Amino acid sequence: CDGAAAPLATMPSPWHNPDAGAGRETSVAYVVELRFDDDLAHRVRALWQTLDAIGAGGRGPDGEPVPHVSLAVYDDEDAVDPALAGRLVAWLAARAAPIEIAFAGLGLFPTEENVLFLAPVVTPGLVDVHAAWHGVAAPLRAACRAHYLPGRWVPHCTLASRGPLAGASAGLEQLARQWTPLSGTARAIALVRVPPVT
């Protein structure tokens, strides 16, 4: 990265709300996130509000997240040493510059979770910081969800998930009608703990 550029900030604070979604179960333990500048984050939240207004919102059982692109998701809490992971996040943040990020379109993963998302332009900077994380975090590879690994990762910013396919499709149609590309900067990296909810 450019040695003259300011490094990424480190933001280890979790967004998980342990009181949200009581009675539901999730296995996610840790997420490594790229977080956006304030203006871009505000515009993503406005899209969340649009989806909420038509009943197509839903960001899972873990409370209100900070808008982000996930670099890695680790499901096995016992396999992740949080002190080590935190040091790795700080190491990467000190060496990586903020990344220009542009969302050129919308997408849908038609899986059990029916994830509606913003699709970023896949730039060298985005690919490089993802590869850098998985390079330095090689000891955690076995605990990472397979589709977040290099060569399988589809970068995205989740707008809604865990709802019915019909709701996700309606949300996609609504946002497509008023679509304007978004751009900004990924300026921070965060290690987020999401405790299992039982």
C-alpha cells in the first residue's frame, strides 16, 4: 500500500445486541469487517430504512449492525483466540490504507438466508486487503466460512437477510427503481464478536 497514506483505523467494538432475537440461535462467533466513512454509512442506512418501510427489511437476530463488507466470518468461537485475532486486525490496520469503494449494483443470494446486498466494484485494493487478512490470519483458516476464503469470496454489503425470498425480491425491485450508485471509502477494520443467541 501507499506508505504516504494514513492507515486504516482499528475499531474493535462489537455491534452485537445480546437482547435482540432472544430464542433464536446463531452460530457466528467473530466477523472481520471493513467499515465505511460516515457519508457512505448514512446512505446505506437510508436503504435499510427504505426496505423497512415496505416490510422487506431484516438484518438478522443480532441487533443493528454498522454498514460494512465482511472479510471473514468465523463460526467456531472455540477455534478463534480473540486476543490473537485482535492483534492481527491491528497489524493489518497499521499497514493498509483506506480503500475507495464503489457499489455499482444490487444482488441477491437465493439461499436459506436470502441475502439482499450491495455489490461493490471488485478493485485491486479490495482484493488485496482481503488477501492480506487471510494471509496473516492463516492460523484461523479452518474456522472461516468457506465462501469467505480467497478464490471463493463474493464481496458484498448486506441490506437484508433471513427473510422470505418474496420479501427479498420485493426489496430488490424497490431499490432497483430508485437506484443510484454509491461510493465512498472503507476507512476502518473491525473485529466483531457475535455471541451465540440461544
